[in-house]
Amino acid sequence: MTGSVGARFLARMGERPARSGDDTARGSVLRALVGTYAQPLGRYFRRRLASAEDADDMVQEVFLRLSRYDDPADIRQPEHFLFVTAANVLRDRARREAVRGGPALPIDGIDMPSSDFAPDRVLESRDAAARIRDALAELPERTRDVFVLRLMEGLKMADVARAFGISTRAAEKHQARALAHVAMRLEDWRLG
């Protein structure tokens, strides 16, 4: 399923008129990135969405955003770039759905509670999720991304460090900083 998403994306790219600077090297970089990351991105989206077709569409959106770069070979950490882009695609879709009054989608890996819970518990959970999102938005980008990849995506700390090109110890410090900040904000909210 997701393998065909990459093939469809590459076919669409072949139908587009060449931009200045397009050449076989650029195309081979795009093909390599699609071949390497189409399936992991598909899994990322399928864990967060009910529809496999929606997940495939979102994988294509990630690659479409990648294709807008003049030289994708200049991206130093493609895995980091693609998964941060995937999180942004998911967040953008959730915002569009909220405006349209559509079904709520998880944002940043925080699933909203189902309707089986009491209304006051649902509201409290939504408030807590909003507080966590707000607290994460206050963090520096790298600290926030380490937190999301490690705790919400379940990546091993060594894999997170490798994605950012930093030491495992540095990634652990980013995670600790994020956890302390989120905990402090939640405590402020509970006491306030």
C-alpha cells in the first residue's frame, strides 16, 4: 500500500514540468528518500489516523513538501526533516478539520479522549492536552522535537540522537528539559 504511494508520488513528479536546476541527481535523491521513508511515514500516519487512504494522502503531502526544495540533497538530516514535516502535515490537517467541524484528529501524538467518558472528564483531558501542547510550543524547536520523537513516537534515545546528529547525552538533556517544563506548566495549571 505505502510502497505504491511512493511510486505514485514519483510518477506525479515525472509529469511535472522540470524546474530550473532539476536534473538526474535531484531526481535520484528524491527517489532514494521516497524509497527509504515511504513505509515508515505510512506507519507513522496509520498509527494516528483511522483511514489508510488518508495516511497515504498524507505521506504524499510530506513528499510534495520535500519536492518543493530546490536541492533536497542539501537537507542535512532527512529523517528529522521528514518526520517533523509529517507532524506538521498532521497538525495542519487537524486544524483544517477543526475549522470544518470534522472529526477530531490527534495533534502531536496526543489522542483526544473518546465519547465513552463523562463530559467533565473529556473537558479536563482536552484542557490538559491543550496545556501540554502550549507548554511544548514554548520550548526551543530541538528540545520539543526530541520530546515528541522520544516520548510520543517511542523512538529509542540513540535513534533520536542520531536523527539530530547529537550525542545521546545531549538528547537526554533536551528530553529532561522538556519533561521538567511540561511538568511545571501542568502543576501551575492545577494550582492556578
